[in-house]
Amino acid sequence: MSTLNGIRSHDFDRYLEPVHGADAQALLDLQRAAFLKEARPDHDQRKARLALLRAAVLAYRSEVEEAISADFGHRSRHETGIMELVGVIQAIDYLTRNLRRFMRRERRHVGFIYRSGRAYVEYQPKGVVGVMAPWNYPFSLTFIPLATALAAGNRVMLKPSELTPRTSDLIRRMLADSFPPEEVAVVIGGPDVGAAFSALAFDHLFFTGSTQVGRKVMKAASENLVPVTLELGGKSPVVVARGHVDDRTMSSIVFGKLANAGQMCVAPDYALIHEHDREEFVTQYKATVARFYPDGPASEDYTSIVSDRHYDRLTLLVEDARHKGANVIAAGLKPERATGKPRTFPPTLIVGARDDMMVMREEIFGPILPVRTYRTMDEAIDYVNRRPRPLALYYFGARDAECEGLLERTTSGNVGINNTIMHVAQDDLPFGGVGSSGMGAYHGLEGFRAMSHAKGVFIQGRWSFARLLHAPFGRLANLALSATLGKAHARATDYSSKASL
Ligand code: NAD
């Protein structure tokens, strides 16, 4: 009977039950031992793992939709399909299509004196990757990092969120059906388990969640010098150029703000509108919300807030703004029908939001949109730059000097021009934050590389100038030095006492 680091293969059955924090170290040992023992997965093996993952997603599609809806209180099948399942399938297909190219060795330049040697970069699997996920898109934010890590040839341990327990348990069962625990395993638990998980000596740790927890995770990972990718949150602004409050702009903003009831890391957090357009913006926002959700918050397509605690926090944000003098406007139709579904928070505009209001001080993560006005684009740029660097920045307007100025003078994880959130669906673009909105990126080639070790290899040729530079130094060493450092250097340096070669 084979043993992997002391764990006999028939013990694997025990990983079909939920694994909690204490067993996570044993799982890591198991995966690392398997990684070290077996050859690195080749192209076909990785492709086969991606195919297994794809098949599992399609086989469990309805269960995923049901579990997420039950965890949230309500979320429509369409929304889960569009915002999670399609994204996962697209990511798997993208990785599968590009895998051979991503895995290819990369030839690198060799300096003159090292010719006829060869240099290349090998993108090697790192080993065991830990993935920690949040609750807001509990499926795609687990499965896209998982697919990326598998494409890069790694083994993966996942820690989904405790706030979506049905989905987390479903993910555990799905993956246990498709992969042995030494390849992919799921650890279940809340913040305590998260803390223990982030302290494990992974070969890479990929965390998606809040900036606050991201700090703790990075600190824990630093104890073992584990490299991290941090996909965090923050306040993503939407800037509308003067005169560009139109149907296209409003549809896009309402879509980005109210998908998943605003519980999205890249949702437009607040709007910067030219002062002359403010009334028009408010009128059109209300009309567009009414068009999207004709039954108001009771609409089948409108998502619930994930927990009472999150619902109460949103209520507090609105009450704080109202108390401090903002104009709070209910933007949807029939708000009284919200009671038909659990925790339905109506779409809300906060006009005249100020910096001392909580709604402008923390990430909103709900269907509340504060509106601020600006007089010049410089003022809008300064406002963005006075705050932590956002995960996304959105601009609506012409592709003119104002737009270029905004792009040039602000730094954000990503940018959307005349759209919101669509950059996330571009598989070939890196997705990630900067500063307090994150570190590193995934999607695209960047994701594959984040989970690979770029190992530089130099192969010495049969003959090389470099061999002439060994001691005892002489004329050839002089020649090489003056060729590299210039004649002036050779003149200034007295090598003449050396014997000629
Ligand atoms: P969170 O930080 O509370 O939790 C994320 C994960 O960390 C969960 O698995 C949780 O169990 C774990 N965790 C909680 N406390 C921990 C601790 N002390 N130590 C270690 N792990 C711990 O985030 P959340 O509330 O689940 O998600 C919302 C946040 O995630 C928002 O800030 C949002 O912007 C961000 N987010 C970012 C992205 C992105 O791609 N950049 C995507 C979705 C959500």
C-alpha cells in the first residue's frame, strides 16, 4: 500500500467528509508529498483536469444556482448563470485554449561573451496553492482561481466562505467527486479556520476578500514567506463627463450597481457627476431602475442581501447620511413589496454625499449610490487621487483629452470606458487591484504566471568567451573588459603587469 508522508491511500476516504481547520495541515502535507513524488503534470494532464472541472460545473449547474439562492435568501438563476457560471466556463475554455502557449519555454537573450550558451525561462508549477474565497460570488471566485492554479500544474486547497454554507458544502462535494484530495481539497470554516489556513506554508496563497482581512492574511503568510495574490475591495468611482448622462450611460451604471444588489467588488461605489448634470442624473437613474426592476425590490431578478448583519450595516450607512444632511432617494418602484423576499434592500441614491458620511468612508457593497458633483475634470481627478487606489475606475464620455487626462493621472486596478464591470469578463486582461485594492492579478497570462515559478535556466555552450575570464587574468581579460566597459576604463586601469596569455 502506498504512503504519502505517512498518510496511507485508503485514509483518503476520510477527506470525503468536511475538513476543518485542524486537518488542513495534514491535507497540505498530503498534497505536497504527492506533488514532490509525481512528475509535473504535462499539457495533456492539465487539460484533462480542466475538462473534469468543466464537466463538474455543467453537471452541478442547477444545484449551484439553488445553493447560492438559498444562501443569499434570493438570487435569480439568470444572475447566477450570467455572473458566475458563464465566467467560470469561459475562464476554463480560455485556459484550455491557451495552455500550450502559456506552458512554452521562453527563449531569452544571451550576452555576447556567454555565447554559444542558451537561456530560457521555464514556467514551473509552484506546488500547493491555497485559495481563500469570499461569499459574494462564492462559486466563480473559488473556481476561476482553482482553474488557473490547475492550468499552471499545481495542487489546490480551497477555503470558501462560511457565509454561504450551502454553496461551500456543494463545492466540497463536487470537487470530492471529481478530484482525489491530493489534487484538490476543500477546507470548511469561518474566520478561525481562515486564520489557520492563511498560516499554512503553501507555495502560493491566493486570497479574495476585504482589505482588512487581506492585511491579516498577508501578515500570516509572511511568517512562512509565502507569496500572495490579494484580490481586495475598496471604493470604485464612476466619473461621468459633462453632457454624457444618457441612456447608455445610465443602463450601464444601473446594471453595474444593482447586479447582485451591489454586493460586488467592482460595482461602481460612488458617482462623480458634473454639477450641471446632477438633476438629469437623478431623474434618469430612477427611470432606469424602474425599467430594470418593474416589480421593484420584489422583482425576481433583484438579489437579497446575504445576512442580517450586512443588511443592518447598509441601513446604518443610509441613516448616517440622512442624519448628516444628505438627500436620500428611493430609486425603485413599489418599495413596499420588498417584504415578500428576505433582506431586500431597495436601490437608494444619496445626493449630496459628503466625506464625513460613512457612505463615503467605507466600501458600500450594496445597492446604495452616493452622488457627488464636480466642476472641472481636474477636480474629479484630484478627488479620486486623494483616496486609496481603487480596484476599478469607470468613465463615461468621449475619448478626448479629458478622458486621457483621467486615465493618465489616476491609478486603479482596471478601467472601464463607457461600461461598468465588463473588464472582468475579458479573459485575456489581467484582473486585480493596486495598493489597498490588491496586489498581483489573475485572468489572462498574468494569472497563469502568478501561479507558476518563472525559473531562469542557462545552458553553457561547448565554447564560451566567459571561460577566458578565469584567473590568471591576462590580455584576453583586458580585451573583454575594454570591450564591455570601454577604452577609457582600460586606459585608466593598469593591467600591464599581467603576463600575456
Ligand atoms: P472577508 O475578507 O471577510 O472574507 C474572505 C475570506 O477570508 C473568507 O473565506 C473568510 O472566512 C476569511 N476570513 C475572515 N476573517 C479572517 C481572518 N481573520 N483571517 C483569515 N481569514 C479570514 O471578505 P467577504 O466579506 O467574504 O467579501 C467581501 C469583500 O471581498 C469586499 O471587500 C469585496 O470588495 C472583496 N472582494 C474582492 C474581489 C476581487 O476580486 N478583488 C472579489 C469579491 C470580493
